[in-house]
Amino acid sequence: MTNLAALDFSAWVSAKQAHIEVTLARTLPAVSITPNTLHEAMRYSALAGGKRVRALLCYAAAEMCDTPILIADAAASAVELIHAYSLVHDDMPCMDDDDLRRGKPSCHKQYDDATALLVGDALQSLAFQVLSEPELTLNTNLQAHQQISLLNILAKASGSTGMAGGQAIDLASVGKPLTQAELEAMHNLKTGALIKAAVLLGAVCGSSAQITAVSTYAANIGLAFQVVDDILDVEADTATLGKTAGKDANSNKPTYVTILGLDLAKQHAQQLYEDAIAAIAPFDDNTQRLRELAAFIMQRSF
């Protein structure tokens, strides 16, 4: 068995990305199971690749807090399933209306609107099924109250005071001027909530001090992720992004770049990165992967 702790960061990322792909492929219903088209579309959307940043953050937090791999796999899968569902719905004509996702036709273009709607619904349900499996407490040291906590963390991160609420604010903000504080409040929900959940789910077996530290880390790196996304929307092309470049500007959406300007947006991302690293500094011996992932998130564009 490969000693993941001995791998350099690039090799660790590749190993974990391959691992979560296999885990998700095993978790998702087979195409041969009725309803076949729905299951095919679910696999099309959830196995579409991507960097798997949320799963990687989950695994990194699990390594820091000695969370067993069976629990980490369930947590990482659940987060990726929620993320996949959100992308399917976000791309639909009634939301962001995007024809491309990760360089391929988005789900509603590959299939149809009704199928895409059901795919999102089914992926969301599957995420909670994965986290509530009895084997997590039967085959690990996970306690029943910790399993309930896992479900609670993901539910809050996904709902109206989390990701879904952030999307609602985003849709209502098109063409409207926002302050930086208002923009950050929106993205703390839309993007940051699920990133924070990924880290907290991975850290479920940690001490209270560890959980507090990774919570602050995740809040900062979640915002930095969004700032970098806004910068990429300006600086990168469609082939690099795997989705339509310049979409936010063309849709007249408020972004960190439109509010702060490109240079100040980059400075803001750097400060968020530094604050994230400072939060986990007391646990430096066990935070190598979290520190490397923070740098990875920053280096996507500059």
C-alpha cells in the first residue's frame, strides 16, 4: 500500500483524485439500474472530473485529525455529490444558463431540463444517504452523535443559510451594486459554506482546538477560492476554465474584480491565504496537505 504521507503534493493529489473517482463510481447507481437514463445522467455529471478540491480538503483535514479512511471517503463523496448537484442546477436556463461544464455540454444540454432537475435532486439525496449509512458507526470509531453532526454540517452548508441561499442572493444581485462586505457575505454562503463543510466533515474526529482551527482556515480559503475564481473569469480563457470565460462580466454580476479592481482582488486573495495558514499554524506537524492545498488554490491563476 502506498504511503501517502511520503508522497510529494502532486503525487498525493493524483492519488486522492483517483481514489475519489473510484469511490464515487462505486457509490453512484449503475446505468443498468432503472431508471437508466437518470442514472446515466447522474454519472455523467458527478464523474465529469475536475480538480476535486472539496474532496481533497476533506481528505487533508482527515489526515490532520486522524479520521479513519472509511469516514473520510463517505464525507468526501457526500461533498462532491452536493457540489455536482449544485453545478447541474446552476447551469440550467433558469439559473446561470451555461452550456459548458468542465469542457463538456452541461447536463441539461446533454440530456434535457427535466432530467437535469432530477439529477440534481437525486445527487443531493444520495449525499445524505452516504453519510447516514450504518456501517460508518458499525465499522469505525465514529459515534452516533458524530454521524448526526456530519449530516447537520452538510445540511446547513447546502440549504437556505448556505449554498442555496448564496445562489439566491447571487441571482438577486445581478446588475446591482454591492459593497465588498455584501459580496463576501454572499460568497460565504454560495461557495464558502460547502468548502468549510468539506474541511469540517474531514475533521470530525479532531479535538475541539483542531476543529476551531480548521474552521477558521476553511472560512478564509473558501473566500480566497471565490476571489481566484473571479480573477480567472477575467484572465483565463474558456479552454482553461472548462466553462464559458467572461460569463460573470457578460451577465453584469458583481465580482471582486468589479468591486476592487484586478490588482486589489489579487492582494485580497493573498491576505485570505495568509490568514488561512495562520489559523492552522499551531498544528503545523499535521497540516502539510492543508497548507499545500491553500497554495494550490491560490496558484490556479497567478
